[in-house]
Amino acid sequence: MKEAEAAGDTALAEELQGQRTTVMNASFLRASLFTSVVSYGVAAFVMGMGVLMVVLGAAFRSLVPAAAPEVARAVRADAVPVPVTA
């Protein structure tokens, strides 16, 4: 573009400036769309991790009530009474 202006060809310089503007706009648009795609990916990842945490929490909570009474009975059956002195 600078070469065209230096040579005095203003028509070519204006045409090149128009092309430059178009390429810059296309580049900015592409970058912003890529950012949007990445942000949707991050949002999907976070939602998936939330669902995974809910499933794991439910699985762990379902294990605790089933194991607790058995452990408590085993401890009570094997427990040696300790005399309490006041």
C-alpha cells in the first residue's frame, strides 16, 4: 500500500486499503467466534462436572446408610463395657 502511494497510484492504494480493512474485520470476527466456541466448551465442561459431582455424591450417600448399622452392631457386640466412676 505504501509503495502504491509513493508511486502516486491512489486508486490502487485505496483498493488495497479496502482489502486490508476487510481482512482485518474477518480476522477479528474469526477470533471472537473462536472465543465464543471455547466459552461454550468451558460451560459444557462445568455442567458435566456438576452432573458428575451429583452422581458421585448420591453414590456415596447411598453407601453410608447401608454400612453404618453393620459397623455399629459389630462395634457394640465386641465392645467391652467400661465401668463409669462418678
